[in-house]
Amino acid sequence: SPALADLGKLDPIARIALHRLRGGESARSVGEEGRLSVSAQGELDVFVVGNVTREQLEAAGARVRTAVPGVFTAWIPLDRVEAVAAIAGVSRIEGAEIDQATNDLGAIATGAATFRGPGPTFIGANGAGVIVANVDTGVDYDHDDFKDALGNTRILKIWDQTNGAGPAPAGFAYGTEWNSAQINALTSTAGDTHGHGTHTMGTAAGDGSAIAGGSAPAHTYAGMAPLADIIVVDGSTTGSFSRTQMADGASYVFGQATLLGKNAVVN
């Protein structure tokens, strides 16, 4: 029928959600899988794309949330999907997918995983002997992803530029430097109250050994260089950075790498 033909505008994600909801599954059941997004009322959660107006979509029964030229976010009740799809200006309806803040696909997508074996040994190109550094909001240094197989920290140094207590690193007249012994002993007052630095360092050099609640095999969420040495520069507690202090952070990292005779990369 023409109504069914209009559903050809739905992408596979929207079609799957529609099929399951019309099949009697609850919105909670569909949503708890963490793959398809539906409203608590059991409506499709979608992008509507096309040369159409908000008024047209709402007249057809969609509950529009964001409207920019050519793209809308909306909830569509199950009994109004055909009406929305029948609008001539609607070119497609894309079901909202759920993005997870996890790192099981990054190394695979970049191809890095093809050059190394699985954890914990990560035989191959694993970053061993290289310093990976981050100038960011600090790091949760007690996180298991930043420790070796014996439970010792892989972090060589932390320079907390935001802490004036000292001692500052050699050549710099501000901040506080912490070494690996202090980090292992948990006596460093450095940390990451913002969270961004820990996230990015995990992507760069986490080994994926810390799994919350045992939800996946260990090392599933390994980063790009899971056996690298680590240096952290905490340049902000708010997410706002002085560019000169960022440059100081990079200079500090490469100075440490020279002292240790190692190659280094800085994010």
C-alpha cells in the first residue's frame, strides 16, 4: 500500500525500532539494550531530514525538538510514522543510535589492533619504550588502566601546573611535580576533577585492564599504546587552558624524554 511504501524513507535503525515496538516490546526493553533510542512513551527517536517545515512535521504528529534547516530531531508516535513519512519534503527518517563512552572500537577502526596481539601482553606495536604524554586536565592516576602487570604505575611524572605548593619541575617556576614513587604511594595530590584528561589518556595509552562490574573481558577497552610510559601535565581544573602553559607542558615532556633517552608524543 502507499502507506507501507512511505516506510522506505526509514533507515534500518528506525525500521528495527518500529518493528519491535509494534510487535509489542516495551520501550524500556528496547532502550535497555543500549543500541536503539526510543522515548519513554514508546515513540521513535529520530532525525527527520528533508525540505520540510517544523509546522508540517508537527501537523503530521511528530514532536519536534531541534529544528535547523533540513534536519530535525523528533519523537514520532507509532501511529503517526506513516503520516510523517508521507510528507513529500521528507527525504529520510534516521533512527537515533546510542553512543557509548567506551573504547572497544577505536584501536580497531584506526588499524592499530592489526599490529598487535591481545592484552595483557599486546605483542607487537604496543607503545613499549615510548612516552605518551597528555597536556590536559590531569589524570586519575590510581586507575588500573595506567598500571603495569604488577600493579605499579606506568606514569613517570605528573606536572600539576595548577598547584602552587611546589616543588616545580626544573626550569619552570610554577606548579608541582610528582614522580612515580609518589604516584605509587598515592601521596600525590594531583588528580582529575574534570575528567577529560583521564578520558583522553585512556584513549591514548590505557591498557583496558580496569573493567567496571566485569561487563566485558579485560583489555577490551585498550587504547592506542597500552604499554607506553606515561607523563601527565595538568594544565587546568576547568577545561580552559593557557596556550603558553600548554607550550610549557610540551616542552617539559620532551625535556623529560631527552633525559630518559626515549621518544615521546604529546596530545
